Amino acid sequence: MTRKKRDNLVSGGIILFSVFVLAWVIPNFTPPYPGYGVSSALLPNVVFGLILALSLLSLTTNIISDFRNKSAVNNKNQAEKNDVPVVNRVHLWHLMSIMIPCLLLFPAMRLVGFVPAALVFLILMQYFCGQRKPLILLIVSTCTVGIMYLAMRYGLGVPMP
Amino acid sequence: MFDLIIAGFMDSLTIANLLFVLLGVTLGMIAGAVPGVNGPMAIALCVPLSYYMSPMTAIGFLVGLNKGAFYGGAISGVLLNTPGTPEAAATSWDGYPLSKQGKGEKALRMALYGSVSGDFFATWVLILVAAPLAAVALYMGPPEIFALICLAMTIIAGIGSSSMTRGLIAAALGIFIGTIGMEPVSALPRLTFGLYQLERGIALIPIGIGMLAFSEIIIQLERSRANGAGEATLEFSKKPEDRFVSFAEFRRSIKTIFRSSIAGTIVGAMPGLGAPVASFFAYDRAKKASKNPENYGKGELDGIVASESANSAVCASALIPLFTLGIPGNVASALLIGAFVIHGMIPGPLMFEQNARFIYSIYSSLIMANIFLLVVGRLGLRASCKAVSAPKTILYPIIIFTCLMGSYLGAYNTFDVILMLFFAFLAYFMNKWGFSHICFIIGFILSPIWETALQQVIIVSQLDTFMFFKRPVAVILMIITFYIVIKTTINTFKKTAK
């Protein structure tokens, strides 16, 4: 995917999202005008109006330039392909491998307790980060969880999750 | 007035406060030295801890952290050619060649002296300039504040991101997120989607930690997986002339330090420009002014001090717009606003009237942090060199766990953890698609001030339609804003059409 194609897709997505927010989210989730001052929907409407206008501008600029320089664009495309930051399946898997354990950590803490859940979490995280030595996995997890537990429970007096 | 200054300084010179400033400087230095970890990330992680400190200690600690991280960034830049912070990139151009010659320690010492000198200069400018500027700022009404925020956002969006359109979209999204919660006029929940947890609004902590720390770690991990981790070997010469900076060498660099400190202070006082711009600009100036420009990039001590004194000057001078106008100059100042708000203070010109003593105690903490930086930097030089080679496989999981616990600490609420993960997710894709998360955070921080100013302008203009045009400062600021937007749009259109 070239940078322009990606930008067009992103701008298109933002335009659709802005229309959805302006047409449905803001009218349904902002309180009615109280009869004094300014409507509470004003700022969200202004902000998403601006986002919509800027995305349309960005998309229009790209489309016009594509239309004008169709042949030149084709030559440029190959060169641009390499410098576009990609989000492919590998990246998504990598993202999920970190996000999912993080999302599950707090429910797990409620279920089995802070220490065991945090220990398993840290071992998993270290494994995903490339650590393969079992002794280091154990030492780092135990020390981190121990320090965090002591600091939160006895140092700051925080109610544990 | 003089009594107030003395009282403010004395307030900050307590053992507890000094210890926390020292701790902040040390932690900041370590954080800055570790590639992939930076000052804003360290501040974002430590803001929740500031709940448990007194306001003075908390701000002193965070200010120390910021200062330490600015210098810390140079350590990995000089020793590994991997700048810990973007502003340290110019430092590594001359620092790394010196390091390869075994003079890494000397390069780090010079960077330290440059950093401390630049910071010292900018701190005094802040002290001398902030109060008079704040007095002028007090005459600004809602139209001027509204126009000033529009201008600041435009500058930040234009300079802080790859394209102004994307910067403005990110800032607008940040403002939108800032509108979630209680509506200030009607005091009714707005955009809460029926979730009672959103009624109090979204706090800065989940956004700061998610966008600055968590997403950054995910991206760093992705990069290190793609590139593979390389082990660096550090060698230090034992000769005194390769280890220490002589007085003559320092004296030769004084001119560069002074020039770069001025450049850094001016750049830092302008919202959005930031430390990287200051350090590259100062480096370029120093090279052009040098008698031996060919030595730059090969291990020139002047190149190191130019970059370091400029970027460290930004650290203090970025507080000028924060204290005088309530507008953050960079992301670290934006996070400091969050810390001020946590402790019941709103940065801006009124602070000099309402919390003058507190401001003077912050000045004192800034000076103390600078002294501590010199001491810690000198004593902990070898120890901080070790931090640069901290293994990522150990460091990153610990940071991820700290991010999760830090966002929980803000309100003892797992909902904030989910929010933090959501914003990390958002920042990840914003980064991939070229949207600046810095603009998003600054938009979020400025959202309540902007909304209040906008509402006041509209309410008053219902009584006087031409009210805005009767305020020349506001009109000039808006004209500059429109000029920047239109000029950038035309330039972008021309560039894309080519």
C-alpha cells in the first residue's frame, strides 16, 4: 500500500466516523440546551465539524493531485511503498499479545489474587518480550511483584486491585 | 514581595522536598539514559505517585525528573549512538565519535556542564520574566485567551507533527475527549454513553500513561523484534585528558554555551517548538560560527555543549508560557499542568496572585534540581552508563506492569486501566498513520480553558456582536492563526499537486 492510498483510506474512515459522531453520537449523548449560556453540544459539534472539514480537505487534495499526475504517481508509488509504516498481521498479533494479557490482568487479580495473577502476567510479558531463561523469568517476576505489592500495600496504603 | 520570595524559597528547602527533588533528578537521569524511555514517559508514570506527596514535593519531584531526563538522553546518545530522547540526537553527532575514541566520559562531562549551564540560564530568565509577563497576561480577557489558544494549537499542530492537517485533527480529537464528563454550564453529564465512570471526565493519568508510555513500549518492542537486539561494548580510556574536561576547554565553549542557551530559552518559550528544534538549531548555529566547522560530527566538544545547553534551556523556559498563560510549551509541561490540577492549582497568570509563594518555591526547586543534576551527573556518571545497557527483555515488562499499576493508582479504579489501554491502542494507530499524539494530549489539556473562553465569548457577543473586533490583540492573534492555516494549506496543496 502506498502512502497516498493509506492516507486516503484513513481520511475516508475519519470522514465516516465524523459524520456518525455529528449525526448520532452528539445529538443523543449531550444534554439539551438548558435555556441559558451556550448549548453543551456546541464544542463537540465545532470540534467534529473541524475534523470533518480537515479530513475532506486532505482527501480532496490527495484525489486532485492523483488525478493531475496519474502517470507520475504510478512511478512514485513503488518508491513510496517502502517508507509507509505498516500495520500487518504480525504487528496486530504483537499488539494483541500485549493488550490481551493486560486486559485480563485485573479480572484475574480479582479471581485469584494480586500476587499469583501478577506473577503469571509478568512471566508471560517477559516471554513475549523475548526472555527465555527460566531463572531470570522467575527472579524478575518475583522481585517486581514483591516490590510493587510492598510499595502499594504498605508504602502508599492503596486498596489492592 | 521580598518576604514572599524568601518564604517561598524556605518552603522548598525542607529535607523531604530536597530528597524528592534529588530522587526525581536521579530517576529522570536513569530514565533518559535508557533508550526508548524518555522524560515525558517517566513523568506520566510518576504523576500518580504525586497524589501521595504535598503539592510542593510533587512538583519539585516532577521538575527534577524532567531535568534529569533531559541530560539522561545524552548518555545513551553519546555511548551507544542511540539517543534516549529526540533532543539528544544532535549531542550524539559529536558525542559518539568521542566515545569511539575512548573519550565517552569526557563527552558526558561536557554534556553535563552544557546541560547545567543552559538550564541555569533559562531558569533565571524564567524567574525574571514570568512575573512581569503574567501581570500583562492578567489584562487578557476571554477573546484573547480563545485566540491565543487557537494560535498555540495551530503552531503546535504545524511544528509538532508531520502535517498541519493531521496535527489539527489530533488536537481536535483531544479537545473532544476533554469534553467528556460534566458539562460546565448545565452540570449535566455529556458524552458519557451511560457509563457513570465517565461522569467525572477522563483524567490525564490514563491518557498520559497510555499514549506516552504504554504505546511507546509497544512500538519499541515491535522495532526491537524487527531489528534484533544488538549488544554494545563500552570502552573508556584511563588517561586523565580523555576523561576530564579541562578549565581551558570549558572556557573555549563558554561563548557557544551562552549563544545556545539564549536560542534554547527563546525556542522553549514558544509553544510547540520544543527541545529537538532548539538543539538542532543551536548545533547548526555553533557549527556556522565555529572556526573549525569541519571538526563537527567528528568529536567536537562545542557541538556537544551547543546541543545540550540549548535542549536543557528548553526544560525551564517551557515553563514560561505555562506560568504566564497556562498554555503548555511542550508535553512535559502539559503533564505538569495535570499535576498542578491534581493539587488544586490551575497554572496561568492568576497563579502569581493566588499562589505566589508556591511559585517561588517551584523556582527554588528548579535551582536545587539544577545543582543536584550537576552533583548526581558527576558522581553517578559510571553508574548511569550501566543504565544504557539495561536489557529490554527485563525492562519493558516491568514498565508495562508499572503502567498498569500507575493507571490504577490514579483513582483505585480498573476502569482507568481500561481507558489507559484504549488510549495506548489509539496512540499506536495514530503513530502508524502519522497523527501526533502530542497534539492530542495538548488539545485535551487545553480543552476546558478553550471551552470556557469560547462560551464566554459567545455569551458576551450576544450582547455586543462586534465585541471580538473591539479587542485588537485577539484580532491580531486570529489573523496570524488564519494566515498560518491558509499558507500551510496552500503549500501542502502545491506540494501534493507536484
